[in-house]
Amino acid sequence: MTKNRLNVKNVAMIIACFAVCMMFAGCDKDKETLLENMYFTIQDGKVNKGTIPSSESGISIAEDININRNALAGGSSFVSITTEQQISEVYVGVKDVNYYYSVEPQVSSQQNTYSFVTLYSQNLEASFDIQISAKLSSGSLTAVCNVPVRYIRAGTGSLQINLSFDNDKDVDLYVVQPDGEIIYYGNVGSYYEEAGEPAGWGLDVDSNPACYIDGINSENVFYSYEYIQSGK
């Protein structure tokens, strides 16, 4: 009988150890996806663990970066680097987050412009500092550039259509619903607050209206689940 009890006890200890190991593995996985879940993804980017690669003595590309310094949850941003330097890879992270993206940027040889697109998470809920550095074709690293990004509150819903542009202009988003109704600055729909969050449907962010420049450079239409129509 004593022997059987020991066996049961040993099995229980093994199960407990396995559960703890699984718990730690799950927590590590959660950390790995922190950038995607809480901040942004980058098209064709790869997530890496650690601090963003950079060199304190490297050249600065801060003046070469064009980025929208406002971010909507569920929105996007076109980021470009115009420089005479030859860039082979770009690194993008968030200050105080121990993960970063590496991406081979799109290249426009005529303008010496390197670009990529960030897609912001619908869980984004606060301003943050985005970090950018690059590896040159020579193999050397640039200094890291810190860019404060301001969080802009917007509706996300079950369906979200977002238009982002990279400089100050009055660009308008039109959404044609299946019933033929057009949502735009002249017909913004019906949205309201529910439990402190945007609810309903419609155009809730209209940037730079009538060329009154607010610098948000983003337009947003969202639909809560119950307002989504069937059709195209």
C-alpha cells in the first residue's frame, strides 16, 4: 500500500511540474506576441526577441524618417525612409518592449526611399514610442530613433475600414453599404458611447476637414456587429 501511495504522489508531482512548465511556456508565448496583440504588426516582418539592434556611434536616420505620429486602434501607417545610405534591413520596435520586428523594406531606387507598412492592433489603448533603426549594406548599424506616437481613440467594432495617409491633406473616405447608403463626411452614420467605448456605426474620425489641418491623417468607419449588413 505504501508503494502505491508513493507512485500516486510521484505521478501527481510530475503532473504539477508539467502544468507549471506549460504555464511558463504559455506566458513566454504571450510576451512574444505582445507587439502584435497590443501595438502593431508589420507586413512581411519577423518578430525577434531582444532589444532593437542599433549602434550608439552609428549614423542617425531620424531626419530621414516620414511617419504618421498619430495611431488609431485598428488603423495603419505608411513609414518611409529617404536617404542616400543603402539600407538592407529595418528594425522596428516599441520602447521598453523586449521584442522587435525585422523587415526588408520596399525600395524605390529613383528616390532612394525605403518603406514599410505598420498595421495597428484593435487593442491599442495608449500612446507609445516607436523605435526604428537600420542595417546598412556595409553591415553597420544606425543609431536608434525614438518617435513618440499619439494614441487617437476611434471605433473598431466587428467591421472597420480605415484610410491612412502620410502627410497633411484633406483626403476623404467613402463607404458604400450593401443597401446603397454612402457613409462619408456629409453622412457620418450613427455612433454613440456605450460603457465608455464607441458603439454603433459610421464615420467617427474625419481628419483635416475642409483643410482645417489636425494632423491625424486618418479616416475611420466602423460597424458594431448588430449593424453589419449582408452583401458587398
